[in-house]
Amino acid sequence: MMRTISTSVICVALLAALASCSAPKPAGPLTVKTEATVKGRIVKEQELSGVLVPSKSVNIFAKLAGQAKTVGVEIGDRVAPGQLLVEIDTKELNAQLEVAEASGATVRDQAAQAKVGIESARLNLEQAQKNYDRNKALFATKAVTQSALDDTQTKLDLAKTAYDNAQRQYQTVGVSGIAQAEAQANLIKVQISNSIITSPILGTVTNRNINVGEMTSPSSPLMTIADTTNLKFQGNASQDEVVLMRVGDKVHISVDGMAGAGYEGRIAQVGPIAASTGQYFPIAISIVNDGKLLAGMTAKATFSLTSSEGVIVPLAALSSDGGKTSVFVVTGGKVSKRSVSLGVAGPSSVLILSGIEAGETVATSNLMMLQDGTEVRQ
């Protein structure tokens, strides 16, 4: 048994020796290529796909329910601000206005009569007051009896009551009545004015849902007018891209299926809220239409993005391990492994947000053979 154990130990030792001979350790430091980090900005070209839409689109609604008397435009027609689109029949409203204006005239006549009544009551009140004052003075000298003074007092009270009633009647008929009659007539006039529907913008009729003789409804659009003089490219940009975009930046637009140099646009809007599907933000790019572009065309937007200033390292220096990104910094013939946070990446380099400083040297080759503390030579 002792002899068997010794034989096994010798075999294990021989196998270990053979293994060490088959994988010799590299002699001396590992040769690597290096590059110094610098401070700068990443500039890259970015392309987004999107669609061209009208810069402005308006749904036209009727404020008045009624029968369409005139429809002045067809789909595809160009319209100017103030141009007639639809006229609604107002025969019933015109009749109602005549009745309202007649009622207003009657109220004004009643108000005039009430005003005359006020003047008559005022004169009677003044005369009653004079009679009372005279009898009061005579009563003090015993020239008239108490009965005569009381009679003039009663007449004065009645005159005051009549004057107050005349004023109240004028307030009711003359002021409130006239205001109510005028308000009713003005309401009908507004409804009649709403029968004329005009275009609020310069544009093209893209949709029409009303014909002569059909009934209009305030809840259903009569037509749609779109301003296609200027179009908008609508697309979505990623979170990394959108932080580098600025309103007013120039953008090159190429329309799918159209030859030529393309169009120049400018960023008009960068959406402040991400779209519902991931960290992508809506952007709008304004384009002047030369008459060849149509709303609904697909296009591509190409623009140059410039990052903020930071530390720039080559992409070849990046090493990924377990979801973390790191670089190997060369110092004094050895490498030290550093975890870094990445910013915007360009074709051959990337912006480092944290983990390394400008002026340090990083390894760019044989990264798979490097470990923290590995000796290297450049």
C-alpha cells in the first residue's frame, strides 16, 4: 500500500511538471500600444428617420348648427386667411332678429312713456311739497286748521310714493328692459355672424366633410386646412443625442426617393418629455417647402453633434467586464485598472465622464492579457 501511494504522488508531480512546461510564462514585461488621453470634444454625424408633416394644421368647426348654404372650397384648394369656406342658412335667425328688434322698439317706447311719467310725478311732488310748506307756515300763525295741514301732508306722501313708483317702473322697463332686448338682438346677430365660416390660416384644404344641403354640427369638423408652405420633419432622438441638440441648429434633410442635394432645415423643437417607448424624445425640424415636398413623405435628417468638453480616449482602450467598462492606465511600467463612465462616442474615440484625467496614458492593445499590476513596455 505504501508503494502504491508513493507511485501516485510521483505521477501527480510529473503531470504538474509537464503542464508547466507546456504553458511557459512570458519572459519580461508585456508589450502594449499606448495613447495619451486628451481634453476635447466628440463630434459625430447622426442620422434619424422620420416623416414630413404640415407645420400647422387646423380643423374647422362650425359654431352654429344649421344647413350648409354654400361650400366654397374643394380638397386640394389653396385658401387665404379670411376666405369663405362655408356659409350656413340663416332664414330662421333673420326672422328671430326681426322679432327681437321689434320687441326692442316696443320696450324703448315703454321706456319713453315711463320717463314722461317720472317727469309728471316729479312736478306733482314739487307742487305737493310747496302746498305742504305753505300750510305749515300758515298753521304756525293759526291761519289754517290742523285738518288742512294733515290733508296737505297726505297729498305730499302720495306724491312721493307716485314719484318712487315712476322711477322703479322706468328702471324696470327703461333700463333693464332695453338692456335685455338689446342683449337678445345681439345674441342673434352673433349667431348670424357665425354662419359665415372663413379660413384662419394660409394653407391647403386636406379634408372636407360637408356638402351643400347637409347639416353642420359644432362637434364635427367641417374640413381640415394644413399650411404646407413650411413642413416639419418629425422624428425621435435618443437620450444621449437629445442633450446635444439645440433649437436653431442646422440639419440636412434628404427625402426618400427624391434625388438631389436635399434640403436644409433647422431644429424647431426638442420635446421635453420622452416618448412612451423608452428614452427617446420627439424632435421637430422646420423645412421651407419648394413646392416639391408633400406631407407624409418619409425622410432622413443628418446633423452634426458636438459633445461638451471632457477627457477623450480611443475606443480601443475600453475593456468590458461584468457590465462595467474600464481602461488600463500605464504608470511606471505597470498598468492599473480603472472603471470609467462613458459619454458620447464617436467613430474612433469616446468621451469619459469620470474615472480618468487628461494627460494620462492608456493601453490600446493586448487588453485581454492585462490585469491590474501587469508589467508592460510601450
